[in-house]
Amino acid sequence: MNRETLEPLAPRMLSVLRIVTALIFMAHGTQKLLGFPATEAIPPMGSLPWIAGLFELVGGALLVIGLFTRPTAFVLSGVMAVAYWMAHAPQSFFPSLNGGDAAILYSFVFLYFVFAGPGPWSVDAARARTPSARTA
């Protein structure tokens, strides 16, 4: 494939990356809050893992549809950075040993969405195309 073939598809692939990332991220929230997929234990309500699950579920849902993408991604990037440094880094210096690979990757992918935006397949993009959204 050449550059002329791939570059026009980049905005759509940004949307695909956002949607797939958010769906996988949401699964962590449903596991923590709803016990699905099945897990050994659901964290107690109000605990840090439970609050993280709330961010994962609500933030993931917002990113799936592409609503408030940039601020949501900014918050989630920070949540994942905090999760890494609080839960994973104390276990080992190496992410492959401390289980923090996903937290690091989520943090930087969400940070990318802050700058790149949601892509064309999003509520944010649809709102930007409507006259009432431009005047508001």
C-alpha cells in the first residue's frame, strides 16, 4: 500500500482506534462494578478500585460514542497514570513484571486523543457540523 491510499483513511482509523480502545477499557469498568465478565471479587463501593471502575465505565462509554472526547480522554489519561504509579510501579520497576503495561498504554493513547480528537465517527464531530453547535 502506498501513502496516497492510506492517508485518506487516517481520520476513520482514528475513530476506530477510539472506539476499540474505549470498548476494551469499558470492560474493566463492567468487571469492577457489575462483575461482568466474571471476576473473583467486586471491589467495595467507594474504594479506589471501585472509583477507577466508575471512571472506566462512564469515561469508556463517552469515548465509545465520541462525546466530550478531549476532556474525557484528558481525565482518563490522568486516571491511568495515577493507577500505574499507585498500583503497579511499587511492585516492580519493569512494567512487564508489575502488570502495568495496559495502564501505561491507555494513558498515552488517551493523551493522544486529547490532541488528535475523536475522528469523524463521533458525536463531537456531528455536533461540530451542525449550525446550532457552532453558534453555541
